[in-house]
Amino acid sequence: MNLKTPKSPPPDPETLGLQALAFLVADDDRRNRFLALTGIQGDQLREIATTQHGLGAVLDYLLGFEPLLLEFAQSIEIEAAVIASQRRKLPS
């Protein structure tokens, strides 16, 4: 008998966006690069975390830079393709 452990469902898009934002701001270099490339000010991070558009933008940022995307995916033990599919569930 071959029993497999069922896979847990992927995090919902908002949770994934919050995890991505936390991942970015947890490291000074990642945070500074994110802020510099997006033009977002540090005091706007809370606002971004409260809107679907903002969380979608965070996921877009990760999806636009594969090495960072893969690092994030590995850190939360999820496939990068799942991040892309969950992103599509948020407004543009």
C-alpha cells in the first residue's frame, strides 16, 4: 500500500502577498532594492499590505526577478508556479 501525505492547499493570494512583503522587508538589501526600484516610500508599506492591488504589485515585483522569486518560493516551501497562479487571482 502506497500512502502519500496530502499536499496542503496553497496560501490564498492575499496571504501569499503578505508573506512576500514580509520576505522583502525582512532583509535590508531586499527592502532597499524593492523601495528603490518601485519608488515606494517606507511609510507606504503598511498601506500596500492592506490592499489587493498593493499585494498584487508585491507579487509582480517578485515574478519580475526570477532569482528572488525562487528564493522566496524556497523560503515558504512552495513552487514558483503556484505564486504565479495565485497572483492572477488578485486585481491588476
